[in-house]
Amino acid sequence: MAPPRKLHIKSYGCQMNVYDAQRMVDVLTPEGFVETANVDDADLVILNTCHIREKASEKVYSELGRLRLARDEAAQSGRRMQIAVAGCVAQAEGEEIVRRAPVVDVVVGPQSYHHLPQLLARADAQGRALETEFPVEDKFGFLPQPAPATIRARGISAFVTVQEGCDKFCTFCVVPYTRGAEVSRPVAAILADVERLADNGVREITLIGQNVNAYHGDGPDGRAWTLGRLLQRLAAVPGIVRLRYSTSHPNDVDDDLIAAHRDLPALMPFVHLPVQSGSDRILAAMNRKHSAADYRRVIDRFRAVQPQIAFSSDFIVGFPGETELDFAATLALVTQIGYAGAYSFKYSPRPGTPAAEMPEMVPAAVMDERLERLQQLIDAQQSAFNKAAIGQTVDVLFERAGRKPGQIVGRTAYLQPAHVFPGDFLGPGMSPDALVGQVLPVRIDSLERYSLLGELAATPPQHARPLAATGA
Ligand code: SAM
Ligand code: SF4
């Protein structure tokens, strides 16, 4: 039997890339590959790239420069290292990568990575292989399922793609060009994935999609199901205790999704709802098709059914033509909403998008200064949100042993890391790992940077005992 070949995948960007990287491992495992954390040891290195901002794609070319040296060194010791570029830079710049980086053997877009084994074989035969078409077949139908041991090794929290691509065409964004048109997976396929994950120890599922709440997959009744309806069905899967979804568009928040937040205890009260700007003039130029007031109304609808709900968002500063007045409207919106956290970015012109052609680029120094002010405001809100947990008893889903002996780490409903020493809570001889996968109440005592520190609330819930006693 041939010795296993070693595979190293480096992923950039969004959650979907994290998910895709795992699925690439699933495709290559039956081909005899095993993962390695050490890039210099690898027989195949895949860069799973992000094209959302210029900085993200430039990183790929500098990484390819480093890989050329690693590959030369491997060649000197008689070993062949193959290099593949996957993800959205591969999709957007396929031919350009081949021209700029001769070290690359395979270029594969995000809709074609199920063809990786064939592409590697083609690169062996012809020197190089490039595939960036959007194939007609559904890649999910071709992706092998991970083995139970692999699912367990990946932990108790998993991403599941339910929707891909986007038809919204915000004027700054490359996603509709790199990920293609919006497509939803059928309910039955998603349900089968979630049941398999749950059977193998997964307790928390995050449904992902570029525009996840535009979900409209075929249901078992022959009708298109909404995301709210899908969540309702998945909440009934035995073993699943937490559900999340990301990333949503304000215009696709419908009554079913609001009802899901009202009715499903498993659906976490934490929603990532990007708004990008608080200025109606800029929102129109971005083609967001909603105003700041529309966005506030959507937030109010969530809050009306779920008072515990908290929000995060994405912002772009320095979109072409953004004035100080427009930026002040963004600060005002952030102040009005009050976020648990948010990502903010300087506008980055992306080739081929309408905004890249717009006049009135905001000078870099102005962008820097606005970004700094916005981030200060968001940081202050995030820190107030985290501080508010001190003295409260909150539910924590435990994920893994902590770095310190006897410590265990989990997350709150709002994804805040929570560190606990379970100590006396555990029976004699039990390791804290016995709590992995359980949701337990934790009294929060203090905050260390972004992490909450606390103690397990004195009385363990009844459901904790049998699991802990069996060491499950
Ligand atoms: N689909 C989501 C939405 O509707 O907002 C987000 C998609 S994108 C992968 C993630 C974030 O990157 C966006 O919300 C936006 O804030 C940021 N982004 C996208 N294009 C950008 C650009 N050209 N320059 C700066 N930031 C950008
Ligand atoms: Fe990009 Fe999101 Fe707009 Fe779609 S909705 S174009 S993914 S920012």
C-alpha cells in the first residue's frame, strides 16, 4: 500500500471557506491524503483564498512566493510538492494566477473543488490544470461524507452550507461574480447532513450562506422552504442544542425567521445583520435597496419577539463619495442600535464591480481616521456588552479543555468564550472533558480581554448527570 500523502490547507476569509476547506479534506481523504499542520512536510498545499478585499488577495501572492521556496527545498530532498489555489481569488483571477505564479499546479474555483482528484491527475499529465467554470451539476451531490471519527475530531460545533452565491449585486462586492448565482440546497440533503453530524457528537450547527436568509430550498412537501421553516425542522433533530445562521441580508428577514426566534429555544439570540452604512445616500449608491430606517425596523421586529437578542454587523467606511455627514449617519446608527460587536472595513475597490468605476474615492488618510473612530465606538459597545455579563448566570455550551490544567472552555449564546474550572462539580476521577457538548449554567465573575471567567452554577442540571457519569 502506498504511504499516505500529506495535505496542508490554508484558508483565508469567511466561514464558508472554513467549511469548504473541510469538504476538500473529505474529497481528498479517499485519495490517500492525510492532513498535516506543517506546510513544509506537505505533498499538496492548497491555498483556499478570499477576494473580498485587495489585501486578502495580495496575501495569496506573497504566500505563493514563500511556497516556491518550500517547494524548491522539498525538491532538493527528492520530494514533490504540488500547489493548488482554490476559493474566490482562483475564481476571479484564474488565468492571472497561472501567469503570475508558475509554481501553481492547480487552480480551482469554489464551485468545482469536488473535481480536485481529477484536476491533480490532469496537472500530473499536462503540467497544470485550471477549472473555474460553474459546473451544471451540484457539487454537494459529489462530496463524500466525512467519517464519524473525522466529525468527532472536528468538535461539537459545525458549519453546514445551505445556500451559496448571491443575486443582490451590491456595487462594492465580488461575491456574485466569484460564487455565482444564488442556489439553495434541498431540505432533505441538509437534514441528512445535520442528523449525521448530531449522531457523531455535534451539538451546535451554524447554517451558512453568502445570503443565508434568502434560503428557498425544496422541501419534502414539494414547496420551497424558508430559512425559518428549515430552522424549525432542524431544531427537532435529537442532539442539536444550538442553531445559528450567517450571513443575513436585512431585506430577506421574513415572518418565518422572526417566528423562529420567537418559538425556538435552540435558535441563539445573536444575529449577524450587516448594514454597511447608516447613510441613505450611500446605501443607495451601494445598491443595498434599503434605508437606515428600514434596517432599524428589521432590528425592532427581532427585538419585539426576543428581548434577549443581540446583533453584530459589517460596515464599510470610505465608500466612494462618502462625506463626513454620511459617516456621521453611520456613527449615529451604531449608537442607536447598540451592537454586541461588529466588523468594519475600509472600502477596497474590486475589479469588475460598479463601485470600482465610481469617482470621488475617499482619500486613504480620511478612511483611516473614520475607521479608527468607528472601531472605537464599536469596541466600547462590545466591551459594555461583555461587562454586562458579569454577575449574571448564563448558559455555556462547552467545547474543549482549556489551556490550563483542569479548565474547560465554552461559548455563551453570544459566542463569548467562557472559561471555567469545574473542580468539585465533577465526580471523583472525572476529567473536565466529560462536560464537552453539554450546556450548563455558569455564573460570570470577571472579564479577561474578550473572555468571560466564571464558575459552574452550584446545582448541576439533571440532564448533566447521566452524561457526566458515563464520561460521554
Ligand atoms: N452577504 C453579506 C452581506 O450582505 O452583507 C456579506 C458578504 S461579504 C463576504 C462580508 C463583508 O465584507 C461585507 O459585509 C462587507 O462589509 C465587506 N466587503 C465586501 N466587499 C468589500 C469591499 N469591496 N471593500 C470593503 N469591504 C467589503
Ligand atoms: Fe455581497 Fe452580501 Fe451584497 Fe451579496 S448581499 S452582493 S454577498 S454584500
